[in-house]
Amino acid sequence: MNFEYALNDNSLNVKLTGRVDVISAPVLHEKVNFLLSSNENLNKLIFDFSEVSYISSMGLRILLDFQKTMAQRGSMKVINVSSDVFEIFKATGFDNILSFS
Amino acid sequence: MFDNRVLNRFFNTLKGRIVFITILFLFILMLILSLFSVASFKYDKKIIVTTCDYTITSFVAEKINKDVQKHLTHAQTLSIIGDIFYHLYKTTDKNIFNTSTPLSALLTTFKDYKDVYGAGIFFEPGVIAPNDGVNYVYAFRKSPNVVLAGESVLGKKYNQSERPWYKDIKRNLRKGGNAWANPYKGLGQRSNTLMTSVGVGIYDGNKLVGIAMVDWDFSTILNKVLEIKPTPNSLVMLADIQQGTVMTSDAYFGDTVSRKIRLDEVSWYDMDLKNTDTFRYKNKTYIAFIKPVANGKSLYVCVPENELLGFIISQLVKMFIILFSISVLMSLSLFVVLKKNVNAPIDELSKAANEIGGGNLDLKVNIKTPLEFARFADVLNKMTDDIKKYIENIAVFSREKEKIESELNVARQIQYSVLPDDTFSDVKEFDIYASMDTAKEVGGDFYDYFFIDDKRFFFSIADVSGKGVPAALFMMTTKALIKSIADEKLPPDEFIKKVNKGVCADNRQEFFVTAFMGIVDITTGQITFINAGHNPPLVKKKSGKFAYLKLEANLVLGIMNNIEYKIQKSKLDEGDIIFAYTDGIVEAINNQGKLYGDERLLNKINSIKSDAPDVIVKEIKNDIKSFVQDAPPSDDVTMVVFKFNKTK
């Protein structure tokens, strides 16, 4: 998984590439948490999934964790999800939990 | 042979380098000093030459001159007496003249001529005709206090005109001047003495009528000459240029001092030397110092250059020897000092380090000086203490770890013990086999199966998001929750809704659970699937291939309360197999970081010849094992295989 991010005034845009699985999800969790804790005025978290090919239950769990955190600070969004990956979100019911666009 | 490596090793030590630098420094110092010496050498040479020239040669020449001058003065005094006498004789009665008249005057003066042998006034034959027939007066000092005088000394028949000294003087004499006789052997008891005489003429107008003379031991002059010995092989001579004769030291000619040598025998003489000059003779360079003495005589002092400069050179050599000894001494003392102050402490420290490395942590290095090494020893001692403490900590830590591990093992046993191990082999309608391998001691996966009633069989597989102890604890409560709610025999949709509520109830850690459950009526093959966000199982319809089961999407358990779950119904035929698993299989990672993946799973499961659930589980497990090899397990791996055999 590759990890790129753009930090604007109060929004963090994270672009992921590849698989979000047992290997990459903890890394993503740590990095984004660090950015969230070091930028207290952040109230918008966007995950760009245009290049993501797979997400595992570990990936879902950290998305859920970010969702809970951001619910108190603002909002979280997952964008540009491919149809394959969206199938996973659908299969796990996460399509109703997270906001997409 | 000399071994270069020994030298190399020496110069690569601290000691070697310092000694080398010191030697180099001293060598440069010596070089500078020698350059300075070469510069000062010329100056020193000049000084020494001047010393030889003025201090030795001139001094002696001056002394000789003074002696001769003294004798000459006596001779002049006598010549005045002789002159008076001659004129008296010419103008007065010749009969009253006899030798006693000038003799008394001679004796009067002669008393004072302490270093003179003899003195006299000698007239030319026929100039005077005394009544006693003796035409000279002569006084002679037999011993310091005994003076003999008169004709008895030389005898009545003494004829001065035949004597060499008289001839010498007469030949060289000019009016108003004086002349020396060449050294000659004395008469009688003085036949062994080398004599010389200085004479002053007595004139009648321009005609020489007599000679007043003083004679003395020539060796008084010669001894002064021979005293000159600036260096052992110096050549010293007194030359009479007018007469072409030379008196010299025996060292040069190997003869007695009395020998007269013709100047042309002195091979270097005709080199036309100036006052101070250099010449080569018999392969030796000499520096000649020449001073005129008196009456055409010159003093020659010729010193071999190497002997003259030998002094300067020997001084230089001495200086070099001293400097060399100092550098050797300094190097040696530096060597010793460094050995004691650097090598010894380093040796001690390395020995200590070796011993500490070998495990002796109670060792204390004790170095008081030099302070640098004392500090190093302190650091080493502190390090040893720290290591000791660290090892103690590790011991405590590993005891703790062991305790935790043993507790985890108990937890693992508890976790595994809640999983069913009965395969219902007595029930012919189906075969079931399940397996769970946790990534750590305990895991977040579980499976379960049991009869709800006589004909309905329930099986489930679930995955708590996360690993290890937190997931395990959550797994235990979830499994118990499902079992207890299943016992209530609710319709499936109510059942799963209640399970979700229960999982949500005490979930503060944001855990969620994916679960796949099946409820089979073993009499009809009717099956109800409940899927809460779990990955779809692989299903093999009889004589077909394994393929993913199409499932309604439902949310995972534990996130949201009060949601509805879609239930699916289907029918199993004889020989249908359901392979349910957790994503630990497809996400198993090998050493190269590759994932096991769906494709490999499908290929593998379809290649298994047997339909027996236990065989399928074991083969899949082996394939995963051969894929990951020795990579640490990344997630829990759980499988449940259900095979429907026949309807009743």
C-alpha cells in the first residue's frame, strides 16, 4: 500500500494505493492517527480509494475507528471507491455505515 | 633477515608514532645545526688561521728578534769601544797600545751580557800592530760567574780571518749595518755547541778595519723555533734566504737540529710563498705562516690543514655525537614512558574488557593514573555495573514474560476448550470438520456447531476484528452469546438481530464481528444462511466445483443496534459441501510479503480429490503452511467444512 496525504486548513485528504489489509492497515492507522492528533483543528477526513484494490476486515476496522473519531470532530468520507472494493463494503454492510461519494 | 612487518606494526602504535616524530624532530634539529656549523666553519677557520698567524708565528718571531736585537745592541756597544780604540791607536803613540786597554772596557760591558757566551773586537790583519802581536780582544763566559779573557782564550795564533763566522759577517757587512754569521760549531769545549755571532763593523772612512762581535748559543733561538708546534705534524724552520740555508726541526728532516740544509733541499720552498699561504706537499695541504726575523732570516711555520681544521671538525663531531645520544636517550625514555603510561593501561583495559566479555561482570578495573585511562576505567566499571543491572532486569522481565506466557497458555487451553470437538460421526446425514489456528497464543476467530433441536443443526464461523488477547476475550463472550441466544429457538432473523444487539451492548472497544452461520434441517436439506459481513464461503454442489456463495450483504455485528438482517434460504443436495473460512487464509503472508489469496485457495480446494471435510481442512492447512514457510502467522486461520450426505 502506498500512502499520500494533503493537509489543508482543516481537512486531511489521504490517498491510498493497493491493498488495505493486515499488513498495511495498522500502518495507515498509526500515520493517520498521528496526523489527527498533531492537527487539532482537523474536522474533515477524506480517504481517496481510487487506487485501492482490496480492503480486509482489518482495514474496515480502522476505517470504523476513524469514523468514530471524526464523528466527534467533523466528518469522514471515502471517495472514488472502485466497484470491486465497493462490493466488500456492501458485503460487510459498511456501505451503510460510512459515507461515500 | 629484518622483518618489515615488525617495523610497520611498531609505527602503527601510538608509542611508535610518538617516538618516530621525536626522532624526526631531532633529526631536523641536527640538520639545521649542521647547516649552521658549515656556515660557521669558514668563520672558525679564519679565526684559527689568524690565531696561528699572529699568536704563534708572529709572537715567536718577535721574541727571536728581540733576543737578536739585544745581542746586536751589545755588538754595537762593542763596536763603539773598538772605534774609539782604533782612533786612539791611530792618533797616539802606538807603543803604549796593548790589548789590555780595550779588554778592560770589554770586560766592563761584558759583565752585563748575561746570556752571551762571548764578545770581542777583532781587527783586520795589519790594521793595528800591537806590541804583543794580538789584534783582537775576546771575553768568554766559562760558567755564569767565571769569565775568561785575553789571548789565552783563543790562543795567540788565532786567526779570525780563517774562521767561518768572521768570513760570514765580513761578507755580509755594510757600513752602518750589522751581519750574522751562520751557525757554526764552537771551538774546544764548545765543539758540541752550535754558535752564532752577530757583528758590527768598525770603519775608517769607508774601509772596514775591524768587527765587534757577540756570540751566543744559537740553540736559544732554535729552541724557540722548535717550541713552535701547533700540531704534531707541523713543519717549522728558520730559513736564511740570503745564504740559502735553513735550520729546521728534526721532525721534518729526520736529522739533528744542528744540520744545515740547503734551501733547495726543501722541496716546497721554491713555491714562492707569501706571508700566509697554502701549499700542497706530499699529498698534504699545509697552511704556511711566514715571518721575517732578522738579517734576512725568516720563520716558517707550516701546519697541515687537516690538523689545523681537525679541531673544528672534532668539535662538530662531538656536537653531533652529543645530539645523537640525546635523541637516542629521548626516544628510549619516551618509549619507556609510553610503555608504562599508555601500553600498560591499555593492556590492562583490554584484558579487563576480554574478561568482562567472557562473563566476569564482577571485575573492577583499577587504574589511578594517567587520568585519561582512569576515566576510561571508570566508564568501563560503570558499563559493567549497568550490564549487570540490565541482566538482572532481563531476568526479572523474562520471569514475568514466562508467567504471562504460561497464563496465555492456560487462556489458549480455555479458548480451545470452548470449541466443539465432537464431529458427530454417529450422525450419517452430514460430516463436519473444523479447525482453528491462532496467530498468537489466543485469537479472535471461533467456530461452533450444535443441534438446536432433533433435526436442526447450527454451525457458525466468526472473526472478531483484531488479534490476540483483546480479540480473544471478545470472541469468548460473543460465542457464548450466540450459543445462549440460539437456545431460545427464535426465528433466524430475530435470532441474529438479538445477537447483534448483544454484541453491541458492551462493545466500547469498537470491535466488530463478522460471522457466517447456517441452520440445516438434516431431514430435508433445507438450509438458512445468516451472514453478518463475513467473507462468503465456498460451496460445491454435487459433482461441480467450489464457487463463492452469493450472499445478501449485511452489516457486521457490533456496530449498530437495531438493524435488520436479511436471511437467505436454500436447499442442500446429497454431497454438497460448504467450506466456510476466515480471511486469515487468503491474507496469510509468506516471507516475500505475498498473500495466499483467493485464487490459490480456489485452485487448491478444487484440486483436492477427497470430499471428506477433515481431508479438505488438512490439505488446505498444509498448503498454507507450505506457502508461508517460516514466516510468522499474520492472522488467525479458521475453517469449517460441512458436507451434506443425504436426506432422511
